[in-house]
Amino acid sequence: MPIPQEVTGEEIDKDVRQELQSLPKTLAEDVARNLVMVARLIDEDPEAAYGYSRVALRLASRVAAVREAAGFAAYASQKYAEALAEFRAARRMTGNVELWPVMADCERGLGRPEKALDMAGAPEVHKLDKAGQVEMRLVAAGARRDMGQLDAAIVTLQSPELASNSLQPWTARLRYAYADALLAVGREAEAREWFAKAVEADRDGSTDASDRLAELDGVEFTDALDESEGADGSENGSGAPSEGASEQSQSPKSGEDDREV
């Protein structure tokens, strides 16, 4: 697959670069460049990222960082069986438990929420750092919802981390998931409160909490240009968008049901 000339491979994390030092220099550079492309594309074009990950995997399947990258690319492309296999391989190579939550979420993706819940109660969870434990809680709540246990999902998300006023990288997603779970059981007023709290914490736009909040408040967004306008945009008499038009409406995301960890 083509790689832009300006991509050198030096852009990757230093720990990954160190892992690649076990390879011949030219091979290590080729693998690194493909891993850079995976990182660049995984959010905007998961299928393309998956393609680059397969190239890296073909070149260096015995490198844990490559197996992990391949796992995340497959996960982003909703190839959950393949992602789970790669994550398991990476875990065997490194012995760490950091991938435990995303492995459990792969079980959800494969239609095995019971397995995800078993993993949420496993000893490995106690070895996770705080961020990993929050991710595991999100996955467990999602599994409860998969099984139709909506009230149990709410209880699962209730935690000191949810109640804390300290803002962490995962705070917005945790609050969003809780709001979405409340809304699913019809507790709309509480859901609105927690969507608002998610907006306060969501400094990088990782959720669509603001859209969900607006939706609950009855705010409607319309296209700036009416579909019936002519090419010159003059049908409404002035050539300008109708008053109050701002941005296109977007479909709401599904909170913790999104398999993003």
C-alpha cells in the first residue's frame, strides 16, 4: 500500500521504536512507516488502517506492538474475532493486562456479553490502572445493556469515579454512558443532568453529549441551505439561509454501546 514520502517511521512512539530494534534496520523502517499510517487513519478510515496493519503484520508478526496495532485496526473495522486473536497474541508476548477491557469488548462484539461480564469479574481487572478499570466498567455496563439488564447497567456505572469532580481523560465518556443508560429507562431529567455534566468534561469533543443535550431540550438543527433551493440559493428571496439555521443535525451516538475503549 502507498505511503506518503514524508512518513519516515520516526513518528512512532519511542517504546514501539525500541521493540522494532530487534529487526533488521530496513525492515524496521518499513514496519514503522506502516504503523504510522495505521495510527493516522484508524479514526477517519478504519479499513485503510486495517490494510496497513496487515502489511506490518506480514513483515513482523513476532513483535508485540505490531500485533497490538493489528488488533486495534481490526477492532476499529468491527472484525472482532480477528481483533481478539491479535490482542491475545500481544498479551502472551508481553504478559501485561492493559488490553483486558478491549478484549472483553470484543466478546461483546461477537455477541457474547456473558463472557465480557466474566472478564469484568476476573482477577486481571485488579491489576489494571484507574483508567483501565473505568474502561472495564464501561464494557461491563454495555454488556448488561446487551442482555437487556438496563437497571443493572446503571448500577454498574455508579462509582466513585462517576461522582468525582476531578476531570480525567475518561470522565466525559463515563458521564455520557451513565446519561445514556438513564435515558434508556426513561429517567429523562436525570439523563439531561448527566449529559450536561458530560459536556462540561468533554474538552476534546470525544462524545456527542452536546447534541444529545440539545435534543433533550428540543433544539433542532437544520441545513444552512434548503434542499429545494436553486443553484444560486435565491429561492427564499434573499439568497441567505433561513434565520436560525446553523449546522447539520447528526445522529446521536450510542454511548457505551460504541465499542471504543
